[in-house]
Amino acid sequence: MPFPLINMSRLVLREVVAADASALLALYADREHMQWYGIDPFPDLAAAESRIRKLVEMGEAPNPATSWAIELAGDFIGTCGLFAWNRTWRKCGVGYELTKTAQGHGYMQEAVRSVVLWGFREMGLNRVEAQTYPNNKRSIALLGRLGFTEEGRLCQAAYWAGQYHDMLQFLLLRAECGF
């Protein structure tokens, strides 16, 4: 089955490929920026290449994930994807990251909206979940603009940078999707 390509007016959502490794490294190597994403910064190009291979493997797993590269005018600016698909419960999670220079232009709102709609249509989802760090005000605002509602705090649910972190849990139900 070919990877699902999503064309929008400003963006193209396409498969993350090996040629994206340098751009992915630039995004994931920034320690300050990565504090919001729940993983430790990448030390080198090999780590970015490994991440790309893992994204491909996740797409082939029993509970698959689909992760798109976000492309603006031919340039990689981030990723957005659906993961941990539970077919029986008709739910999955959404995750995303965007380069610093691409933030503040509405790109991620467009990308997440398109990916969630794709999930409702193509995967038969009823529920999409998102978790974010409580201090990540930009992500919380994005989820609010898209109609996600906060379900609560997950205490010490994540571990990165050598410590446990609380996460906020958000959800969007198909019936409440306003787009």
C-alpha cells in the first residue's frame, strides 16, 4: 500500500525519507527546543537516521503509526503523525514537532487538522488523544484551537532528560470534531 500523501494549500504531508535525516537532526539536536517533545536531543546524524528507520518500522507494527514529514515549498519543517492505533477501541494518539523558524504561521494547525481528519476517515477512528508537557503553552493552545479538550494530568507519565515528567492528556472525539 503506498504511503498516504496529503496535499494542502501551503503544505505537503509526505513520507519521512532518508534524505530528511539532516533536517530532522537540526530539529532534534536543539536541546532547548526539544524540552517540549519528551525525548532527549539527538547527538548526531546516525540518531536521526535511526529515527527515520524506526518511523518506517512503526508503520508496519501490529498497532501501526503513520508519521508524515511536513514540507513547505520543498523544505522539511517538521513531522506530524498518528501512533499507537488501537483498532478495537478505534483510537490513537497524535504527535507533532515543528522547527523554530516555522512556528507561529499556522502550519502545525493545518497539518494536525489534516492528519486527524485522515484518521477519522481512513482509519475509522472515534477518538484521537494528545499528550503534552504542562508548560508547553504553544502546544496546549494549538490543541485548544483544534477542539481538543483536556482530560487531566498524567503524573510522572513520561521520562526524559534523566527525570520523570507529568503530562496533560487531551482528546478529540469524532462527534465533537468541528472541522
